[in-house]
Amino acid sequence: MERTQWIVIMILTGLLAAVGAGLLAHAGGVTVPMAILTGGGAFLGTDTLFLGLLHYGSGGPT
């Protein structure tokens, strides 16, 4: 697959993690703004991990 396709998959997976984390946080009694921040943190963490794995897998400098 091309790099662009991998990035699209990573972004969609990050969005799925963000929505899941935000919904779980809100269901746990957190306010809506805090649930949005929780989802944003999940998105950032997921995509940072995936971008690091993509860089490592592409044989970039270590």
C-alpha cells in the first residue's frame, strides 16, 4: 500500500479511538468539554504511535 493509504488508515483509527474514549468518558460521568479533551488526547496518542511505527517501518533513520 502507498504511504497515503496508511496515513488515512491511521487517521481513521485515531478517530475511532478518540470517539470511543470520549463516549466512555462521558458515560462515566465526565462533563462534555472534558470528554472532548479525553478524545483529543486519545487521538493524539494513537496517531503519534502510528506515525512512529510508520517511520520505523519505512526504514527511516534511527
